[in-house]
Amino acid sequence: MSSALVAIVMGSDSDLPVMTAAEEALKEFGVSCEIQVMSAHRSPEVVSQFASQASDRGLRVIIAGAGGAAHLAGVIAAHTTLPVIGVPVESSALNGLDALLSTVQMPAGIPVATVAIGKAGAKNAGILAVQILATADPGLCQKLAAFKKKLSSDVQAKNQKLQAERKS
Ligand code: RP5
């Protein structure tokens, strides 16, 4: 059994600077995670074994980030009933548009919850994983409510500052 509830996997260690945003988001909510590098193209057997065993190991959500012809999230989703969140990484000449389309355009029956390209997407993947876990965890639910409240008060503070600057 893994003690982690969420797995963050990525196609290459070159994806790490983007995918750490997912880990930071999970840490903010005190959710344990594991991080692994595996590739749908370069180490397909490892991916298939990981995905097939993920649920039995105690994982509850999988976040998968990859760039280029990004098939990692989709292949993992094919091998598990766990929710899979896909993060398109902007690692190629096409700045992540290729990864976005490869990740999001799944055939009916095998969903991948695809977030935005890059760091914002990785952060949202972490938050979305927390939201999925929070459906069965009132403590996490409360933390999410406080998080959203802070988002709103931060924006209001920025607006107040702007209005004050424009007056002076
Ligand atoms: C993808 O190819 C990886 O997810 C990465 O974004 C991209 C480039 O990988 P490296 O050549 O840097 O290992 O599979």
C-alpha cells in the first residue's frame, strides 16, 4: 500500500519544473502524494503496471503531465478506474498546444480531466485532486472553502489598492 492518496506522474524529468506546482497545491492542503517519472512511449510497460496497480496501492487520484504527443494521461486512464487529471506541458516547438490536444481529445468512455497548459494547469490539477478527495472528507472541504474565501479577499484587496492609487 502507498501512504500517498495522489500520484503525480510525468513523462520526463524535464516536466518537473511545471509539475511541482501540483505538488505545492497538494501540500497546501496537507494531501500526501508520490511523484514518479514514466513515459507512455519510452517505458510503456512501467506505465501499464503502475496504472493497473494504482487503486490497490491506495492511490485515489492520478495527475499525469506530459508534453509533445502527450499520451501519458490517456494510457493511464485506460488501465485504471481512478480519476485521472491530465496536465499538458509546454515542452515542444508547439508550446503545449500539441500536448493539450493529445491529452484532452480522449475517445468516449475513457475520460481525462484536462487542465490548462503549464504551471497554472499543474496547480489546478492539484486543487482538483483535493476537490475530488474532499467529496468524502469534510476537513478538506472546510480547507477548500477557506482557500476560496482567501482568493476573493485577495482580489478585493488588489482592487482597493488600485482605487486608492488612482485617487492620489
Ligand atoms: C514528453 O516529451 C515528456 O513528457 C516531455 O514533456 C517531452 C520531452 O521529454 P525529454 O526529451 O525532455 O525527456 O514525453
